[in-house]
Amino acid sequence: MSSPAALLRRLSSLLLLLMFALAALPAAAQTLRITSALVAPGDTPGFPGDADARPVTLPDDWSRTRPNEAGPVWYRVGFRALQRPGDDELSALYIERACTNLEVHLNGQLVFSGGRMREPATNNCGQPQLVTLPSALIAPELNTLDIKVTGQPLARVGSRWRAGGLSALELGPQSLLLHRQARQHTFAVALPQALSATLLLMGSFMFVLGTINRRESHLAYFGALSVLWSALEARLWLRTVPVDPAVAEFLLSSLLAFITLAAVQFLLRYARHRSRLADRLLPLQCVAMPASLVLAGAAHLHTLTMLWSLLLGLQVGAAALLYLRAQWRAHSRSSWVMAATLGTLALAALVEFVSQQIGGSPLPAQAARLVAPLMFVVVGLRLVQQHGRALQEAELGRAHLEERVREATAEIERNFRQLAELRVEQITERERKRIAADLHDDLGAKLLTIVHTSDDQRISTLAREALEEMRLSVRGLTGRAVRLADALGDWRAEVVNRLAQAGIQAEWDAPEDLTQMLSARAFVQTTRILREATSNIIKHSGGSHASVTCTVADGDFKVVVQDDGDGIKIENDGRLDRGHGMATMKNRAKQLQGQCLVESAPGRGTVIRLTIPLDRALEGAA
């Protein structure tokens, strides 16, 4: 038989339970809100009847009622049946917060389990729970709800909202409570998950974008900040992790140092300010914070995390002030927008920090935690817009440069034709020298600057090609005749070298004892034709061997360029593909009163035959 003391404890518990049930049941209410319960610690299959149960007010924050104590803990509440005779609607129990996990027993029968109850226990801290109460288990009079909650003491978690505790309970029709549970789930779970997924995708994209463009390094730091912030919400996605809770809390707390590094560096780089001190100290801080948490031990994790959070927050605040100061000095139009954004983030951080210290309702902290990712998404979209605008301006600048190059080339050719028609040697020579000097000193210098300073590989390549074309044009403008033997040597060096760099075996066959002189114009146009033919072999032929044969016979200068590639596709109208610069080569040959013929068939390679009349392209030795 039980001892009198044990019987007295059970009788007292029953009386308290009945008192709580009667006090919590208002007349004609749709739902029943329970704010009082009996609590008893113990890892037992059911409510420990022989334990000293004591009353507690719900919500129950373990950091206040059970400091430095972990679960499991049993809560017992009593209620009278809410259903009226003939009412077929199911009853349900709504639990807004049970950290970290719970089981629900109705009149001694298990009716709900939130997941794993032993460490590592399932983390349902942010999950509102709706438990259906089977009608068959509900007694007409007094009913008993036993709720087993497992959790961690405040000292062992980085955030107060992951410490053990149980919110107030609400009983009522399932259809009514289902809407409340859905609203809370949207606010506390679905919306943070959506924002964290958005930050993860956007941050990954911006990190890659900033890594590729070194001059836009602030994009890489903002991308890292977004990805790290989304990692803080990982517990909403991974409710059961196969590691000890102390390890999980250590990893989440250590993320704060890396988030601070990304945030401070983003603000400094966005302000176009490079701090060597920050570059050195911030990575060291990312090592010092985890090391201090390990040395302090799990029993002091929360206190040390709060101290570090305060220090890290001051660092981010200082970087934000420095950024705003730089923006105002530069008279940036977006300074007020960024000031409002940073002010909102600072207010949200303050609300979160104060909530961590005083506890109370988690609603303000939940709202504050939504502000940060939402602001990050807004800032990220703003940065992407600015980058797109800068890219558009760069494209316009490149198009303008190409137009300038085309205009300069057209101007050179126009002047060349005019000077050739004038036949005034003195005027022609002076004008050519002036144009060549202007191009070399003005456009040449600018193109050379672009080649050495541009971060965009495409623009740098375009400028280098334009510079080579300009130099060739300048050489043509000088009007000096070139020995055909020297011209053949220059062409051989360029063609063989380019083909060798592309991995194509090249053969060159040309006479060496030519005494003729080649006019400057013929040299320029022939050089361009050979360059275009070589480029086509490298880019389009797909061959491994090419040959160039030069001859002088029957009053003509002939060049034959042949490759063993795939050949040129035939158009539907039976003509060769007009791509690969074929039309340009033919036009240049035509300007020299010559011709450029193309012979090709799929799989048989391509042959280009250039013929230039000697009386147009060659001059006798002086």
C-alpha cells in the first residue's frame, strides 16, 4: 500500500488539477485557454505520480522557473469536455511553442509525438503544433492532458528562443484552431524559410558575380553575407540533425563571427574603402570566437554568445557609420535609402538583443528576425540593379569605342583615296604624316591604355585588335614602298606563328630573291587578307595542317592558302557560306584590281587563291 504521504501528494495534485480545469473553462466559450499546469521532472513513460508536482504558470520559460536544468519535463492539465452531445466536430490542442520537442498523452494514451525525444532530439522550437484529440478518448467529465517536453537550459544555447519551455495551451474545435496554427506557421516558419531560400539563391549568384569581377568585390561579400544568414535558419529546414545539441549550438553561434566579417567588408568595399586592419583582424576574430566558446564550455555558451553579439554588433555599426559618411561626402543620391535600410536593421537588431535579455513574448523577436532577411533581399535587388546598369553603360561605352574605331578607319580610307586621287606627292606625304601622328599619339595611346587597364577581357581584346589595325593603317599611310621580299618575310613570321600557337602545322613556300617593290596600299590590303584567311583556318576549319604558297608569274603576284579542315557549308542557293570574312577578302582584292577565289567542299578543306596584277601592286626597284 502507498504511504500516507504519497496518498496526500496525489490527492493534492488531483485537487489542483480540478481547480485549474474549472478556473480555465469560461462559460459558452469556443476555445479554452489554459495558463496553469502541474509540472514534474522525469524521463518516464507517463506523468510521474510519485514525484512532487508543483503548479506553474504558462507560458513556462525554463530559464526563469528551472534555471540550468534540462528536460524532459512533464506538464499536466485538466479540462472538461468541450463537445456537446451530437456534436461531431473534432477537438484539438493548439501549442504555439514547445522547445525543443514534445509528446502529448490524453487520459494516459499517447496521441501525438513531435519526433525524436532523446538527444539529439527533434527541434520543433519554431513549429506551432496542432494535436487532434480523438473523441473516443475524451471523457464526459474531467480529462487529463499530460505533455512531455524535452529541451535545453538557457546556458547551453546561443539564443533564448531555443531554450526549453512551453507556451500557453488552447483547446477548441479543430477547424478553428487549424486557422490559427496555419497563420502562426506562415509567420514563424514558412515566411522565414522562403526568405532564407531567396537569400541562398541570390547570395550564391552574387558571390560568383563578385568573385569574377574583382572590382565589384562588395558583391562577393554581400553574397557571402546572404548565404551565411540563410544558414542561421537551417534549423527550420533540418529539424533533426545527427549531432549533439552542444555541437549544433556551437556551430550556429560561431556563424556570427563570419557574418560580421562579411557585413563589415561589404560596407567598407561598397564605400570604396580598403582597411588593412580589418583585413587582418576580422579573419582572426573568426578563429578567436569559436576558440573562446570551446574554452568556456557548453555551460557558458549563452552568456559568451551574448557578449560576442554585442561586440560584433558594435563593429557592424561602426562600419555602417563609416559607409554613410562616405556616401554623404560623395553626395550620393542613394544615401538616404541606405540610411533608412541600415537604421531599420539596427532597430531590428536592438529589438532582438533586448528580447534575448528580458525574454517575454517571442512575437517582437520573430518580427525582428524577419526584418533582416527582408532588408537583405531588398538591398540585394538594388545591388543587382546597379550592376546591371553599370554593365549596360559598359556595353554602350564599348559600342561607342567600336563606332569610333570604325569612324577612324573609314576616315583613314577616305583620306587615303582622296590623297591617292590628288597625285600631289608633297601634299599627300604631309597629310599622311599628320594623320599617322594623330592616330599614334591620340587614338593609339588611348587604345594602349585600354589594353593595359581594362578588367573586361573582351574589351581588352577588342582594343588590342583595334590597336594592331591602327598600326597597320599608320604604316599604310606613311606611303613608303616595301620590298616584296621583306613583305614576304613579315607575312611568313605572322602566319606561321599564329598557326603554330593554335596547334596547326604550317608550310610556307615563297621565292627569296625578289627585287620588286610593293606599294604601301597593296601591302596593307594583302596583310589584311592573309590575316583574315589565317583567322578562318584557326577558328572555323578544324584542320591540323595548312600551307601558303606565294609565286610571281605571268605578270601577277599569286598567293594560295590551303587547309585540310572540314570545309565550308553550302547554302541552299548553292553558294558558299558568306561568313568567315570571305566577302571582305574579295572586296579588298577587288580594290587592288585583283581577285580572291574560294574553293571548298564539306570534308575537303578550303583553298583561297589571291591574285594581284603586278602593274597595280608592284613597282620596279628604284
